[in-house]
Amino acid sequence: MKTKRAILLPKHQKIMEQVGENIKLARKRRKLTTIQVSERAGIDRKTLYQIEKGKPSVSIGAYFNVLRTLRLQDDFLKLAADDEFGRKLQDLAL
């Protein structure tokens, strides 16, 4: 059975690639190898490689486990934390 591929617009793919690069740099700053991080995160090394390339097909749980391994799990809470557009829509409805 074929799995669906996540398709992103080029500008959105660039964002994913930047996230992957940020994760890769965080790993390197900690002087951790891909083997160490993948083992600690409970993922395959290929999956870590895909994360560091910003592949959208990797589960959000795998991204979280890598961030947790790098002690960056609190950064996960920043996702969608400041919903400025949603608040404006909410205010318009009042």
C-alpha cells in the first residue's frame, strides 16, 4: 500500500528546511552524533536524517522526540502559541 506524500508549497518547504537545519545545528553544538540522537529519541537514523532535511512526511512525534533529546522540548510549546490572526478573527466576531 502506498503512503500519501505530504505536499508543501516551496515557501512552506523552506520553513521546514530551516527547522531541520536548526535541529541539526543544535545537535552539532551539543557534539552529539546522529547515532546518539536517533537512539536516544527512539527513531531510526534515516528518520533523523529526514528531520534534519525538513521532510514533512516525518511524524510530529519524531520531531518532538528529537527536540526532547536535545533538551529543546519547551520550544515545542511555542508552536502556534501566538495566534494573532485567530485573535483578530475572534475580535471581529464580538
